[in-house]
Amino acid sequence: MPRIQAASVAEHRSLQRGALLDAARSLLSEGGASALTFPALAARTGLARSSVYEYFRSRGAVVEALCAVDFPLWAAEVEAAVAAADSPREQVAAYVRAQLALACDARHRAVVAISAMELDAAAREKIKAAHGGLFELIAEALRGLGHTDPRSAAALLQGVVDAAVRRALAGFADPAEIAATAVRIALDGVAGAVPGPVPGERHAVDGQEPGGAGA
């Protein structure tokens, strides 16, 4: 067992658990779900493989712990972006853009990798709880746009976001262009997804080139 570097055994265990979660994030970010193994966690943290089992009984338990910590932080950032918008249309645009920006940020790749995994019930419940308030927030924005079934509309809107994230991460197009198209689809439907001003975009001023969407 590694020498205790903390004031108490309890603090040491808390630090080691945190180190294991940090290692898990790195592994998921670098190699996806298949990279998250107990031997890899042991190698990253300097623990014996048997010691890793003292903190997490299975790979699923590691993922569940990450969901409990990371998804509320993700949801909080999206919620802050939505809350800062001034109108229902701008709130919907902020909801789409914030999630795409987070997904394309290397610091959040572990969350994206987890989202693509087959999760057990406990992990799914952690994610559901984290997104509960956010779902209600965007449903209220959709209600403000006149949707008579805003909860169904919110679920379909998330489907647009998820598809946009997959396309951006696969490198099919520039993430800024994908974000702009996703916002147009979210606000005006596929038939309305044509070039034009949308909330959150910069536009040319005094002959300067506009910035990318979400810049």
C-alpha cells in the first residue's frame, strides 16, 4: 500500500479515490470506453491492481462515480448559458451551442465518452438526475415559443444536439458550422435551416470578417 500522504487514513482514501477518478477521465478522453480498465487505472495512479478494487468494485462503479461528479458540472454550465439568454429563441440557441462547445472541449471528452457507453441503471439515474433541472429549463423555453408539448419537444431537441455532437467529433465539418446548422434546425426546423442570422453568431462589422459560431 502506498505511503499515506495525508493527515488521516480517511483523507488519504479520499485523495486516492480522486486520483483514480482523474485517471479514469484521462483514459476515457484518450482512448474511449475500451481504455478504462483496472490495470490501466493501477498504472496511472501507481496503485496495485488489487488496491484499485478497494475503492471501486467494478468498472461500472467507476463510471457511476464519474457520472455523479461530472454530469452535474456539465449541466450547470449549460444551465448558466441558457439562463443568461434574453428570450426563448436565444435560450434554445444557447442550449444547443453550450452543449456542442462542451463536447468539443478536450477537458470534457470523458463525459462524451461516458455518454456513448452502455450504462447500467445506477449510472443512467445519475445522469438523469443531473439533467433534470436543465430539461425543465429548456422545456420552459420551448413553452415560451408556443409548443403545446414542450417536454416531447425538449427530448427531440436533445436528439438534434446529440447528432450534432457526433458529427462534430467525427470531423465531418467545422464544429462552428455544425453548431450554426443545429441552432437553425432547433429554431426553425429542417426546412428553415438555411444561412441567415441566428442568436449567438457574430457578424461582420466595419468590413471585418465575422467570427465563427459560438466564438
